[in-house]
Amino acid sequence: MAGTMTRQAGREDDSKAPASVFAATPDDTAELGRRLGEIVAAGDCIALCGPLGAGKTCFVSGLARGMEVEGRVASPSFIVMRQHPGPVCLYHADAYRLTDARELEEAGFDEWLEEGVVALEWADLVAEALPPDALFVRLEYEAEGRRIAFDSAGPRHAETIEAVTQCGRSE
């Protein structure tokens, strides 16, 4: 990789603290997505959060590559959801223009989860609609790159987080 990724584990005194990775370049961000894409399964909800331009769609493009799905990944802001067929279907959705979680549910969120993997940008805006075991991916600006934190309320994604964030030295 052209950039540099470094990992920061959760605090020893708090096993629930998210693991995070510093991604120096967009390629690093996409690489993290690719790693996740290789291990996700139908029913997984990837809840992406972060400010405008933080790299959510870049992360999903890597996720799609890892999942071996078809089609170019672009932000679904104006259409709510883009479907990408593949061995496991990727439903790339965006909650930015939704007024509430009910709109996401009416658009077919539960059906998408039954049939494939859902990558939902701006997930924090519709948090009440998310499954309890959603995998949160929070992207934030930091220095000359991005801090990408992975967290989940349930135990389902503990191994997933460990596998995705194994990318370099601990900070």
C-alpha cells in the first residue's frame, strides 16, 4: 500500500472500547473496506458514520471489491439505495436525506438485511432502525488522513473487528 495504516486497540480497562486504525490515504481507507468485504455475510449491517467527505463511500468501494460484487460504487444520496449483485448482494444505502428511521424501513431495509449485506452511510441519523449487532465504522478527519474506528454492541463482530484492524503496529 502507498499509505500507512496503524492500529490502536481498545483500552485494556474497557473491552468495549472501539479498535481504530489511522488511514493515511484513500487507498488505505478502501483497503480496510476490502478486508471487511472478504469476511462479511448476508445479514450484516455496516453502519457508517462521519462528516461529509470523511471517506464513507471510499470505504464502501473497498467493501464491494472484497465482496466481489458488480458495478461501480457511488454515493446513493439521491436514490437512498444502490444494489450491487454478487456472491452476496451489497445494498449500499444512505440515510442523509431521510427524515426518520421509518423511511428507511419503508424503503426495504429489513428485506435488504435478509438478502445481503447492508452498508448504510449516515447510519447515526437512523440509529433506532439498526439491528443491535450492527458493526459501526466511524470515519473522522485526523492529521493528514482519517481515523477509522470499528465498534459493535454485540459479540458477533469481535473477531471481524480484530481481523480488519490487523494492519500494522499498535499506537
